[in-house]
Amino acid sequence: MPEHRILSIDGGGIAVLMSLLLLRRIEKARPGFLAAADLLAGTSAGGFSAIIIASEPDPVVGLESAIDFWLETPILSPRARHLIGGLLGVRSMYSHAELRAALIRALGNKRLGELPRKVMVAAVQLDGGQGTPGGRRWQPRALSNEPADRAKNEFLDTPAVDIALRSGAAPIVWPIYQGYVDGGLFANDPSMLVLSRVLRARLEASRRGRHARRFLEDIALFSVGEGQSPHYLPVKNAAWGWSQWLLRPHLPGALLELAMESAGEEISEQCRLLLGEDQYFRLNPNTTIPVGRTGLSHGSRMHQWERQVAAELSNPLADAQGKAVVEGDTYHLGKALNWIDRSSWLPSSSGVATGTA
């Protein structure tokens, strides 16, 4: 039976609602699945969710709070001055005032070190300061209340709300927050990040010269993605500029999508090779209904454009939210449940509760 179980949740904006609904169904089919996790990891929206789950002694209660958060919070509240400034490229598209207020309602004034469960989120620090190894520079960070970080006492006194917002400060969409931006820039799937940090802590606690591979045998890692819709670019040779890479009508932001999806696939492959099929599982549905990250939907006919924009400016994520709920409530979980049973994530005494979800 694994002695260290890690539950990892990808970033992906409102699409994380699908991930949380999948976890709710897994918990219903295999009671105790969430409580068995020794460490929760997340990036951006997944980081928000991981922190909310970790804020409750009973992670099932935390999961329900996270689901309510994404169902009820007006994540994107357009204001004319923000949208105009964003379109002109002189400020972020949205303010995080409503988002921060919603996080305070969910987390209160709890500090990271006060959370009853272990959690780690990804963020990028724009200025590491004078003491940064190799000189002053920006750097990826893992913000955590893990025991290895407690000795440094670096983040434990920071409000959990601020830790979450550091992880989710997506450039252009949201303002920079306390010197940090979105961890999705380097680890939208935080699985390899959290695995490497666990191994580093074990190495530091062991005798000098041991190799990390000796510490893999008792780790189980369950990774939940945001869902993947097939994207492709039927291009052989083309001298594309920024407008083609960023403003193509059928796939705006293609460069960002390409970078994030390719990195995520490689992270999954690395984890699978390191841990093996019995210790690693990736739940990342091939969604039958595309679930967008943020912003306007694509492919509308021109005569529908004004009506679509008006509706989406009033609630930009309503359509994506509905699609996330559909996928989260209907995707078949047989393979995930079979892996949970095979990996001994749960003690054998807990049994198999309610079928295959």
C-alpha cells in the first residue's frame, strides 16, 4: 500500500469545475478517496480548489465548498474601463476584487500554516530578491505548508487567500499579485512539480549521495486534468507573425494553447515513466463538448456576433460553466476506479462502495 498519496489538480479556469465534479463522483464510488490523499497540489484554478479543499479537516466538505465556489462566484466581472484598457493592451482585462472577496468568503482569514491538510500550489515569482541562487531573477515557486517548508517558515504566515491569488494571476487576464503571476506558465499540470519537491525533501532528510529513485516505491499520484479537446494546425510551412499565432478566428491564443497542452502531455509521460502504471494515473477526459478556459466562444457567424458578445460580457463563463458541469456529471470513470482499486490507494478494509460511477 502506498505511504504517500498525492492528488494533483490542473489549472484551467472554469474547466476545473469539471475536475471537481469528477472527484465528487469518485469519492461517492470510493468513500475515503479524498481523505487518503496526504498532499493536495494545484495550479491556478486548480490551486484555488486545492487550497479550499485543504482548508477543511474533512476534505469532502472542502470539495463541496470548492464546487460551490466555481458555481457561484462571478469570476469575470467585466467593467468598461478594464475591458477597454485590456483591449488597448495597457492594463489587465479584469480586476481580481470580486475573486478575492469570494476567496475570503471561502477561506476566511486562515493562514497557509493553519490549514489542516497539506497543500502545494505553483506560482512564478517575478523577482526572487537579492538572495536568489544565481542572482536576482524571476523563478518558479512551489508555495506549500509541507513539513520541509515549515522549517523555512517562508509561506506559513501568509493568508491562504493570497497564496491562491499568487498561483492564479494569469498575465493579461488578471493583475500581477504580490509580485507573482500564474503558475500555469511553467506547471499547468503540477504533477511533476509536486513529485520533485517530495523527492527533494526525502533526499535532504536522507544520507548524502542517495538517489531519488530509491524513494519512489511508496508514492502514488492521481492527477486530474481540465479535459482536452483535439487541437491541430494544418500548416506545413508558413511565416506566421503574432497575429496568426494569437488571433486566428477558429483558435485564438493558439500559441498559448500549444505551449500548455504540449507541456502537459510531456509531464504526464514523465510521471508515468518514473512511477509506472500502478503508481500513477492521469484522469484527463477527451471532452465531447469543448470546455474553454476564459473569454469569448469561437466560431460564431457574423450575424450572431453582437448578440453573443452582449450575452458573454454579462456572464463570460456561463457557457463554459455549463459544459464543465455536463462533462463532470457524465464522463465514465471506470478506468479511474479500477486504478484506485489496483493501486491500493484505499485500505482494503474500506471496500468498494457503490459501483463504477
